[in-house]
Amino acid sequence: MVHFKAIIFDLDGTLLVSNIDFKGIRSKLGVPEGESVLDFLDDLEESDRKEGHAFLNAVERQAALGSIIHEGVEELFSWLNANRIRHGILTRNTKETWDIIVSRFPFLNPDLLITRNCAPPKPKPESLSPFLEKWRVKPPEIVHVGDYLYDLELAEATGMHSVLMNDLGENPFPTPCDGVVRNHAELMSYLETLEFQNSE
């Protein structure tokens, strides 16, 4: 049996109820179907790129101010801390947005937080590098929990154990996952079936 050494969580839609109008953002910025917003912005001329990022950052800040935590997240993080299970958050948000969120929900206390300010965004495999370097773990020793295609693509590309959060308890994406849970109560039950090595 694999002994896992860490858990990495997505943020929006996984720990927080997603309240960002992604379709509206894509429409406003003119992002083509099938292309990520961040990749689209990176390919723009400097002035357009700055303007696009300013708009996106403003939308994210507003969403953070009105953010709602998913039921069961506080209990989950308490369980992780009590069992000394190393856990982190990997988000496509900015550090500024995170600071707003954690001021509202201080129990979100990951051992390591990686935003798009300090690593390439998901699903680029390089987004995982800070966790591997600082924790000295290998991808198969990590459980990744997320709610979107990018989460599954990252887990598949790097070899992490992937758990999808989906209200219907199913995987609607073409990329496979190792488990599907509907809520954080089910997630905790799922994690309790896995073997974790306690952090030092």
C-alpha cells in the first residue's frame, strides 16, 4: 500500500464556493474557447496584458471579499492538523487575493501556499515544483484534491493521486481521476481510508 506524505488542495470550487463569473471574464477579455484566461493574457502585447491582468485581479479581489467557505472545510483542516498530515494549497489566484481570503477564514492554514505569483499556473507540471522541492516528496506520494479539469490534468501529468470534488459524485471531464467525492464529509472519509506518513 502506498504511504502518502502530503495533500494539495485547489482553492476556488474546492475549499471555497466558486463565486467568480468565469464566462463573463472570458467574454470581457475575448478569450477563445478552449484556451485558459492566463495563457491568453500572457500572449498579449504588454499594454493589453497589463490591462487584462488588472481587470482579472479586480474581479478576483471582489470575489474574495464575498467568498464563502464550503461546509466541512474547517473540520477537515482541524483533522489534518490533529493528524499531522502535511497539506498545501495550489491556486491560480494571486497572493493578494489569498491574503483577503485567509483574513476571512484564518483556519485555512496550509503548510505551503503556492499562487500564480510564485509558480506557473495549473495545469503546467512546473506548478508542482515548489511542493516537491520544499517537502522533499515525489508526486505519487501526494494526494491532489480539486474540482476542475486543470486539477485532473496536473495530477495525471505528474503522477499524483487525484480526488475530484463534484456535487453529483461523478467525473464529467475526459481526464480520469482516482476518486470522486461530493462534499468534504465524503472527502474526509475517503482520506481516512488512505495511509499517510505524519509530518515531522
